[in-house]
Amino acid sequence: MITAIEIRNQQFSKAIRGYNEEEVKNFLYRLSQDYENLYSENAKLKEKIQKLEYDLDKYYKMEETMNNSLILAQQTAEGLRANAKKEADLILEESKGKIAEILMIYQEIIKRMNIFGVEIKAQVGAHLEMLDKNQARIEDLSTFFYSKDLKDLLENLEEVSLDKTEME
């Protein structure tokens, strides 16, 4: 690539019907100035492009890191959700088992209470039957002891005495 200095220092051979030397030098000078400006601008643009490419690469890496983080967060959330569901299902199953166990215990208690009630009724019934029999005996005895014949007998007993004189 030709440089601005080479353009400035370029020498042309002289010919008979050649170009005006001063015009050529002025043109070459302006050309070298423009070329130097373009070269400098081109270098700055290349540097800027390089910096932008570096920044862009950095942003691509950040984006990739963020995407990986999001994916990891989603996977973690899904894992937590799945674990929570498994734990909830386990708690639910345990609760169902405990409820069934408690219901069976209540059923057993009710069954035993019914048996106890029947036994108490039988015992109370037997005692009531004994009380009824005793009441019937008391009524029989009352009838006997409060009868008119017994009253007469008691009155006659008062008249009876065991006097020795009368016996002889």
C-alpha cells in the first residue's frame, strides 16, 4: 500500500511537452493530504470496529451467561416444583393413611362401646329382674304379715299367758 510520504516524494522525469511541475506538486500534495486523512480515518475506524467487536463479543458472552443462568433457574424452579409436588403427594398419602387409621380406631371404639352397652344392659336387666323378684317376695311377705289372720293371731297372743297356775 502506498503511503502519503511516498506520494509527496514521488519524482517524475521531465519530458518535453510534460505537465506543469508546480501543478503536479500541488496536486500530489493535496492528494497526499487527502490520502493521509483517509488513512488516519481508516485506522481510527478499524480501531473503533475492533473495540466494538470486542464489546459485542463481551455482550454475546454476557447474553450467553444470562441465558445459561435463566435455563439453570428454570431447571431449578422445575426441580423445586417437582420436589414440592412429590412432598405434597407424600404428605397427602400419609394424611390419608392416618385418617383411615383414626377412623378404624373410632370404629373399634364404637364397637366396644356397643358391646359394653349390651353387657351393662344385660347386667342391669339381671339386677332389675332380681329386684322385681325381691319386690314380689316383699309383697308376699307384706301380704302375709299385714293380713287379718295375723292380726287376729297377734291379738290372741296377748291374751295367752304362761302363767303356772293356769297350767296346773
